[in-house]
Amino acid sequence: ERACVRLARGLADALAHAHSRAVLHRDVKPSNVILDAAGNVRLLDFGLSQLEGASDLTKSGALLGSLPYAPPEQVTGTAREHDVRADIYSLGVTLYELLTLHSPFLDRNEAATRRNVELADPKPARQLYRGLSWETAAVVAVAMDRDPARRYQNMVEFAADLQRILDRRAIVARPPGVMLR
């Protein structure tokens, strides 16, 4: 768990740096992550990156990035523009997959995967990885919240909670309650 959180913290730092320069990655996923010879995590493939607030040059309704890691608002086309919370969501899905060794939304075909991203609640990470701490599970749940307003609002907040887990301090994130679920 700690190794996965440490990797996610490194990715969050890299994305926070990009976001501080108004660069959105738009394709965060495990295949765009490597470890260098020194064991440092590196985020690759900024080929779909865009300046925040810049006009989108893709055709209307085109999905950017990889479907299983795309946020629901991007998949449904309800987002007016891609913002940092989409990268937060994608990093949350990536961390979920690192921790559980399962994709939360990938299904037998594209249509089923799309439906899962849009509507399905992923199996709680603690059901797939029984030893997972509630703090890490909460951080993942907040990062992957279907509603962008309930996610971390910037990568610095996400990175800070990941660091709190590593430091064994209290996290800020609180998963949605029973009534909201």
C-alpha cells in the first residue's frame, strides 16, 4: 500500500507542477507511468495535454484519453471544458488499479466500459484489497467521485492527503456518506 501511495504522490507532484503552469495532462493512466533507474516515478506522454482554458481542437463529442480512466463528465460530454479535476479523477483510478490490481470500470467491450464509467459505482477498494487502510480507501474514493465538485479541487490537495498517509497523519478527505451513496 505504501509503495502505491508513494508512487501516486510522485505523480500528483508532477501533475501539480504541470497544473501550476496551466498544463492539463488529459491521459493519466498506468501505461503512461514508468520508474527510472533510481526508482523515481515519471509521468509520460503529454501528447494530449492542453493549456487550461484553451479551446479544444478535437471534434465535438470526441473522447480524449483512455476510456477506463476518463472522468464521467468527459465520457458523457457534460463537461464544458477539461479541468484539473479530470486529471485528479484519472490519477484516482490509476491508484485504485495499483492498489487492487483491478480496473474499476473496464468491461467486455467499449459500450459496457462506457456505461460503467458513466453510471457504475466501482467495487470499494477495501473489498478487493482487505488490508487497505480506510484512509487510503477514502482518498481514492474522493479522487474518483463521480461529481467533480466533491473531488479534490486541485492536485496540491490530493498530494497533501497522500503525504499525510505516508506520514501517518490524519487525512482531510472524507468519503461520501451512506445517504449520498
